[in-house]
Amino acid sequence: MALVPTQLLRLSGFSEVGGEIERLLESWVQNRTPEQLVTLIDSGALSLLKESFAAAGGCEGTIWLIDAKAGELVASFNSGQDSKKLVGFRQPVGQGIISLVFAQQQPYCENHIESSTGHDDTLDRKIAKHTTAMIAVPFYFAFGLRGVVSCVQLAEAPRSREGFRSADVETVARAVNHVGRLIDGSLLTSLLGLGDGA
């Protein structure tokens, strides 16, 4: 019977250091700002996310990373035309749908979001756009919840169809999961001294 790589690692004794690796990564992440953490996402991973936004029928997407010290989710990357105005925007935890997804750690999909009681239109007003539909999924890496990735449709932007479907949520969630695993692989490789982490 052939051993799969995870079984081989367990047999080799690597599992004994798993807890220590988790503690080291948590400490490292806690000492980084969202602006520093977003640099862990390389161009290939960003392309994967952008492709998932398009495949889901979205106009653009945003990576929101937690700034635990400030109690805010920070828009750390955006794939849209207004990214320069949007990146750096801070959403207080406890306010809006992005924060709800972060707190509940559950994917969210809403069409006609402008009529949702949980929708906070502060960002829409900042960029002078109107969000009509949203997908938001929790973003995990380095053994923890680190933020949320959202994909939206805007009234002012062309889109392939109106609204999102449950399959679109799965498309975005799958890409976000893959990106989290890519980050983990890079961090673990670097931590173990097996490469440059790139």
C-alpha cells in the first residue's frame, strides 16, 4: 500500500511540531499589518481570484484583511477600476455585511443588496457606485481566519448577468480556499527553511 504525503509526514514525526508551527505563524501574523499580509498573495494567486470573480459574473472583487488591533477589516486589494480609491478603506468590525461574514465565518450571497438591512453603503458613496449584488466568503490562512473576500456586481458596470447563483458562491469560495492554501504552502516552506517562500 502506497503512503500519501500526509501519512508520510505523520510517520516521520512532523506532527509533533505542528502545534509549535501553528503558534509561530500566529505570532508572526499578529505582528503584521494588513498592508504587509496582502503581499503574501502573489500574482498567480491574484489571477486565480480575478478569474473566479469573472466566472461568478462579478464586476470586481476585494480582499478584506483584519486589523485586529484597530478592530477593522481593511480593503487590501481590489480588482476594479476604482481600486486606488478603495484600497485602504477600513470597515469597522460589527458594521456591514463584510463584518457579518467575518463574525459568522459563513459564505454570504445577496442579490438586490441595496435593500438588505445589513448593507452599509459607506464604501459605495466613497466611490460613487451602487452595489447591486454581493458574494462574500471567509478567508483563512496561517491556521486562522484572516479576513473576507467579496465579489460584487455594480449598477454602473457591465456584467454577464443579473445577480449571483449558489454555484457562483462555490466558484469564489473554491478560489479563496486555494489561495489560502498557496499562502500556507509558501509560509510553511519559508518557516522550515526549505526555500525562499516565493
